[in-house]
Amino acid sequence: MKYKTVLPMVVFLLIGFGLLAGFRYNTESNSTSPQNDSKEKLTENDRMIVVHAQRMIEEGRRIFRFDTFGSEAFWGDALQLHKAIAGEKNGGVGGGVSPKTALSVGMKVDVDALPKDLQDQIKAGKVNLDDPATTLALLKLNAVVGVTGFFDDKGHARSMGIQCAFCHSTVDNSFAPGIGKRLDGWPNRDLNVGVIVSLAPNLKPFTDLLGVDEVTVKKVLNSWGPGRFDAELDKDGKALRPDGGQAGTLIPPAFGLAGVNLHTWTGFGSVPYWNAYVAATEMHGAGTFFDARFNNRNQYPVAAKTGAGNTRGTPDMVTSKLAALHFYELAIPAPKPPKGSFNEKASRHGKEIFANKGKCATCHVPPLFTEPGENLHAPDEIGVDAFQADRSPTHKYRTAPLAGLWAHQTGGFYHDGRFATLQDVVEHYDTFLKLGLTGEEKKDLVEYLKSL
């Protein structure tokens, strides 16, 4: 009797488990089917979008890494910078720039552009890294990140241009310091742009533009230091801060920008705005850039004189590339911090501080870590001086997105690196906003920032 009572119950349970298993299988299959059968289920329009997206990423990557936008007319033909790199022994001027010197001022080498036998020779110490001729050989291989060399039929350098990657890429140092695989979007905080430019045999374009002598130009260029650049100098002529300090800003990251409204420290404009601005007026490529705000003679006397706010390069080698370049940059995610680079337990507590007592999330709204919409603040809202903000048409500072902070700690934080560490940033806000954070809470908040 007991056996007869239990058997139907067992059968019922087995059938029930079977139905549940089948339901689970069907649910899992259905949840993954859009991925598994995506090619079959996509409409023609959907497939067109996928193809377009892939093409834009590939085209944008090529532009970001290799397109000079015709900037060789400035860096090579006008400044003659390629001659300084080559050196007198190689048809240029001066002592030349060896690979060791180039690496010392932050230039990077793409290891994937080096043939295997050359990699082996470098490892074996059989390549002379003190010889500028080796630098020219690397340029011929297109291995110097962000720089393209142009050579005549006899192999002599005749010009050079730069790319977006010059400032906004680095390498992972997997082969040697300064030599490795590309990291697009990472700011090159080792790059001493000012020192590199100051090597140019002909600085007349700058002396004429700014109305100063060559000694002054070199003083300004050398004031920036590694990882900094002054993108407003040729617009407002402000070579130094009122206190005599350098006027450049840190090179910002070009990753983690999807969904972020304004680009750059002071929010001049969006990502494609800044791409056009830099390509046509800073890299000196041949392109179109328009912004009537630069006609303001009081704020931008140099730009008003030169007409920089209505730049019309001929032929236009920039505008047709802005869409793909924008697409690629938005596709670059912020890098995840290495395992073990932060205290996970402290970070969890720091996340609570970030969202509540620290008031960080008021402006750095997760997961964008900037405000959706208008993400600008007056200097007195964040407790800093207005010098750099007032060089912008906005007169404000942007709420910088925080994801990937760990990847650009070199050079400090904020637009000019005024805070050497994340701890210094936290201390500033604790004092300015009167948050009353304890020492432990500050440390935990820093760990959370390192985890983003």
C-alpha cells in the first residue's frame, strides 16, 4: 500500500522536473537565440547597420592611427622637423634624434610593425638605438606611434606628419619600455610635445603668429613638460599663467567617451567638434573648422587676427573622416583596472561613500560618471581658479568621466595636474564641500576610484 502511494508521487515529481528542465532549456535557448541565430533573424536593414558599424570602426581605427590629414605641410615642409630627426649625417641638421632620445621624450614604438627578425636583433642588442638612422628606419616601417615619415626615391626623409595617435595612444611596454602593442585612446602622459616641437629648425611659423622671438617660443614650449599641451596658445596668445606657471593642460584620454556630452577639460564642444578643431588648427591638417566664438577679439586676439574660427583647408582632408573617427573613438571602452591594483573590500565601502556622504555621484553619475546632459560647472562650484576655464568659450570646467582613472594617473589629476594623487583630489573636495569624511572613508573612496 505504501509502495503504491509513493510511486505516483515519484512519477509526478519526475515529470515535473522534466518539464522544468525542458522549460529551462527552452528559456536558455530562447535567451541566446538572438545571438546564435543573429545572422538568420536580422532584417536586411539590420544587416546593413552591422556592416556599416564594422566598416566605420575599421575605417576610424585606420584614420586614428595613420591619417595625417595633410599635416606634413606644417610639421615637415614648414617646421622642417624631419630634418632635426634625421640629423646632419642623414641629410638633415644637427645631431639627429636617436631611438633612445625619442623614447626618452615619450615617443612610442608599435612592436607589431617590427619584422620578427628585427625584434630578435633588438633583443640581442644588435640594433644601434643611439643612431638617428635607426629612427629613420623605424619611420619607414611606420612603427613610430602617431608619426608618419615621407621619404624620397633615395630613402632620404623629405617630410613628416602626425596623427591622432601621437597624443592619444601609448603602448603596453610588452617588448621593452616604450615599445609594445598599441593602446588607442590612452593619453600619452610621457610625451613631451613641447620639447619635440622646439627641436624644429624653423620656428618662424610660431614667432610670426605670436609676435615673439624664437627664444621666447622655446621657453614656452619647454614649460609644458611631459603629457601636456596648450591647445589655446594659438588662439589667445596666453603663453603662461598669471602666476608665471605653464599654461598647458594634461592630454586627456580618448576612451570611455560614449554617452558623454562634451569633450576636453573645459567643454569646448563634442568629440567631433574637438576632432575638427585639433585636425585643422592644432595638427595643421588641411580641413574645415568653423566656430564664430573665435572672432571675439577680446578673448581670442590671435584667432581673430588669423581667422582660425573659419578655417578652410584646400583640399579638405579632414571633414570626410570625422564620422568614422568619431565612431571609432566612441567604441573605445575605458580599460578595466588590473587585478590586485586596488583593495576590493575597501572599494565596496568606497562605493557607498561615493554615492552618499561623499556626494561624488551628484555630478559623476554612474555609469557614465559625468552628468547626462549639460556637464559643465563654474570654477567656484568646484573650488579652483578660472584661468583655464576663461580660455574656453564656456568659461567653465567639464565634469570629467572617471572610468579608467587608473590608466592615466601619471601627471596628476584635473586639467593641469594640480592634484598629484587621487588622495589629493578627495582631500580637496572634503575641505571645499565640508564633507567631514574620516581618514578611513577617504582611503576607501580612493580605492573605489581606482576600481573604475
